[in-house]
Amino acid sequence: MCCATIDWKLIKTLVFDLGNVIIPFEWQRGYRGLADHSPYSPEEVRLRLKEMTVFDAFERGQIEPRELARRVSANLEMNIGFEKFRKLWSSIFLPETLAPDAMLSGLRATRRLLLLSNTDAIHYGWVTEKYPIMRHFDDRVLSFEVGFRKPEPEIYRETIARAGCPAAEIFFADDRPENVQGALEAGIDAVLFESLAQLELDLKSRGVAW
């Protein structure tokens, strides 16, 4: 774990993970949706998807969305068009965001906001269409665009470059411990997201208000 001394007064850029930090998701919703168009049960859908080896590559931008849809549809014996697949694939996202719109709006008034996410082109396109809260981010570091995934060091280096300030002046929240650890090792002040109340306390303890 990085032990760099952080001056909380110098936090200039706030970086947030997307899934289960800004927008909640549940994979089971997606399994159920796909199962409705497949001869397999939701649990069988889960197992068949787990056996596929394309999802890491998809999140790195190495497979096009329509190709992913073709492979998954074949694996699950589904006969649906791409737009239907896109809707089912994105049904994992819950309607209400975890972070309030007013909170991100207030934070952006005084600091730069970045998104750092392991995600794919279908999911990201969907959330930008369906969740107005996404407009608050000044920039986005997305695995399918940069070719790296958290907790790989390269994606944190890209985040620091996009932040436009030293790593010690960046605050990051993610819901996965390994991703927090990766950020800490890059010199970023990072915390594990457990709840909105906890995130608010972490921000306020660093002098970040909105």
C-alpha cells in the first residue's frame, strides 16, 4: 500500500468508478432477461456466459459490440436483433443512481470530475443515453477505449494524465478492493466505496464540500 502523505487541501480532481458507485447494477437482472429469449434458465445462462472467454477482450475494446452479440446469441441459442440484445445486455442497471445528481453537480462546481471504469461499449453507450447524471463528468477513462482494465497500472497512469494534476491531488472511490489498492500504489488517494453516506464522510474529511 502506498504511504505517500496527502495534503487534503490540494485535492483537485475527483475520480469515481461507474458500476455500484454511480449507478447500481445486478448481473442477475441480465441473466433473467437473456433467459427469457433462450432455452436456458437464468442460472444456466450465467454458467454458459462464465464459460465464454470473450468478456475481458470486450472490455478492452478488442471485440466489436455486434460481434459480441453474435457470439452470445449463438451460445445461448437466441434469435434476436442487435438492438434487443443491447437492451437485454444493459438490463443489469437499476433505475435509480447511487450518487445524487445534486451531489455531482455541486462537486463539479469546484473540482474536476473523472470517471474510471472497467466497462464495455454497449454498457457505456446505454448509461450515457439513459442516465442524465453522466453529463457531469469532465472526462472518462474507459477500459474499452484505453485497452487496459483496473487494477492494471497503465489505466491509473492514464487517469493521472487525464486529471491534469499530480496523483497526490486526486481522490478516487471504487467498490472493489483490488482497484483501490491499484490506485493507492499509483499514488492516488483512494477509498473503498461502501455506501453514499460513507463516501460523503470521506469527501468531507478531506475538505471536499458541495
